[in-house]
Amino acid sequence: MLYNALLLAHVLSVIVWIGGMVFSHFFLRPAAQMLEPPQRVRLMHGVLQRFLGAVAVAAVVVLASGLGMIGVARAAAANAFAMPLDWTIMATLGLVMMGIFGFIYLVLLKRLGQAVAAFDWPAGGQALARIRTLVGVNLLIGVLIVAQTLLL
């Protein structure tokens, strides 16, 4: 039962993270392109503050639940546990995603906020472009993780 609860928390957090990236990357950002730079940059800053805050929580839940599932599996296997290759790939790529997210959240979102506060729309656009690129990378990695988890 504990393993299933951890798995549920894990999958729901992944859905928030990957689903939010899909929405932001393919729907929100293209629609926001219709706005003038000051409105577009302000809108994206407000959305990203909220979304990335939710992803921070989701990333902690993904990490904690993943480690918890490994611990439950190890305990159930007594001392004969060897982490499966697909789990190792998932964990490694997940840590890469978390590192990329950390850079977006701690560095690029701050730059975006500073640009908004200074009414520096070109700098805000540059920060958004870097965020968009890294979100695209994380989305690709996330889809690869889901695919390898379901197909291997």
C-alpha cells in the first residue's frame, strides 16, 4: 500500500510538471505572442512565478516519492536488491531535469523579475527566450523518461 501511495504521488507530480510545460510551451506562449512586449513579459512573468512555484513542490514530491519507492523495493527484496536499468535511467534523467529546473527557477526567473521591475522589455524577452529553450529541453527529457518507463 505504501508503494502504491508513493507511486500515485510520483505520477501526479510528473503530470503537473510535464503537463504544465506542454501547456506553457505550446499554448500559452504562442497565444501571448499577440500581446505587445510589456504586456507579454508581465503576463509570462506572472504565470511563470505561479507555475514554477508549483513545479518546485512537484519536483520535491517526485524526488521524495522516487526515493521512497526505491527504499520500499529494497526492503521488500531483503539484501538482494539491484535497481532496474529503467529506474536508473529515470532517476538520472530526472535529476538532470531538476538541475535544469533549478537554473530556470533560481536564475532565469529572477532575471525576468528584474527586467519587469525595471521595465526592461528586451532583457525580459531574452530571459523568456532562455526559459523557453530550457523548458523545451526539460519537456523532451520528460517525454523520454515517460516513454522509456512505459516501453522498457
